[in-house]
Amino acid sequence: MMRDLLLAFALVLIIEGILPALKPDAWRRAVEQVSQMPDRSIRIGGVFLVLVGAFMFHLVR
């Protein structure tokens, strides 16, 4: 179980690091755009991603 959790965390780090490593300017612009969005929009997007991730996890498991 702990091994799976560490592998999942490693995969998140790899995926999160791809855009800043390959296109730092595009990543910076995206972060600037997100920083100007209202909190409510960011929260809704985050909840949506959590739900999609939980659904995918349920399907795979």
C-alpha cells in the first residue's frame, strides 16, 4: 500500500514537472492567468479534478 502511494506521488511529480521543464514561458503565463482567476473558479476546478481522479481511481482499482 505504501509503495503504491509513493509511486502515485512520484508520477504526480513527473507530470507536474513536464511543462515547466519543456516550456517555462508557457508555464509562467498559465500560472499568472490562474493567479488572476477568482477563488471560486479555482475551487470548482479543483473539486472537479478531485472527483475525476477519484472516479478514475475507482475504475482502475
